[in-house]
Amino acid sequence: MLTVGVVIPYYNHEEFLGNALESLHSQTRLPDRILVMDDGSKRTQAQFAETLCVLHGFGYEQHPENWGPAAAKNSGVMRMLGYSTPPDIIICLDADDALAPGYIEMMVDALDANPEALVAYPDVQMFGFEQRVMKAPRTYNPHVLAQRPFIVNGAAFRAELWTEIFRYNGEGWDSESDRYGWEDYLFWMEGLLGVAKGDPKAAVHAGPDKFWYLYRRFNRPDRSDGNEQFLWSYMAGKMQRIYGVTLPPMPTNWLER
């Protein structure tokens, strides 16, 4: 049976972490390993997270300072892969998000039924400032991925995908795009358009059970707003330079609000 590891990047999210961990306890198929990777939180928030992990029986590790979400996810995955029995599948769950009860089972079933797939992705239930369901394409199309992000940060991927991206670029999630909140989109493009060379079988829509994404009012304005064109140029340059993949021009409607 495919094994599952969940990495939770955490940075001063004391008010949300309990909900994320509870959603893991509520899974119809429990993960085999859970690691909270603290990205240099304040002392009181770090102590809270570590205590909560001890109570739940989850792993906890900490960066000495705040290096960013990309670094936290990379560190967490490296630690997962360093275990004597590393997981086959990895899910990165941001500390302010959560998983529907059947989410992990749905992801495992999708990847088990599609051995050529490297990624299984879900629909997304947004909550908080904005509440709506974002339905992902039922059939994966690499050309669509090259034009818009539809694979959420908490999608499931085979561990070897991260290893291959690391082999190409030396860091897995990209720390430069991380500054603006697009590190996940670039990660999926590097993995599916670069490593997998645009193979239409490399990703699969797992089903209707949802990833719960907390949308806070400042999610976009604090990070990517006003920098989209720079980011697209950066991602396009990296995809061309490292993988020989040419991205299309940035869709103009991304600049509309």
C-alpha cells in the first residue's frame, strides 16, 4: 500500500494550526507520518506548536529563523525522505488550511489507480474572506497548466517528483518566486511541464472531495499584486533555461481585478 507523509509549514499560525491537525485526525485514511516544520516562529507560538505536536504524536522541527514557505516545505520533505522508510506520497498542508475527511484516501486511490501519474489534484473549497468552490479540470491538460494555476498547494505528489525537481534546480520549491506567493505554481510547472515533459498522464484529478483553502483578504495584495509580470517573466525564464520549456505570454486577464 502507498504510504503518505504530510508536511505542515508553520509560521506564527497558532490560531489555525489546531484546525489543520484536527482535519488530519478526521481522515478516513490516516497519514503514515506528519511533520510540522516551524519556519522560525516567535517563541510563544513555537512552544504552542511543539506542545500541540507532542499531544497529537506528530513530528516537530524548527528553522532557527524565518526563511519562507518554500524553505519550510523543502526542509520538511528532505526530512521525510531521510526517514528509514520514507513515504511514497507527500502532501504539504499549510497551517491555515485543512483537508476534507476523505481527502487523503481519495488522493491515494487516484495515484494507486494511475501508476503513471506523479500528481493527484482536488477541487478547492475556499473559506474565510471569500467562500466558493474552485472546480479543477476533470482531465489534466499540460497546456492549460501553462496558462493558469489550478493545482492547489495541498495536492498530493509522489516523493520522486520532488527529488527530480531538486536534481534539476537544487532546491525543490523556488525561494525567489516564494517572495510573491507563486512558489507552488512554479513547483507544479517544473514537475509536470519540466520533469514530466508535459506528459498528459502525469497528473490526475482525484475527485470531488475538497482541499479547504483559507482565503484571507490580504492573501494577494500583500504578495503578488503589482508583480505578476515580473513573476511570469521569472518563471518563463527558469522554465526555458533549465527545462527547455517555452511558456506562453502571460494571460492579460490576470492583471485585471
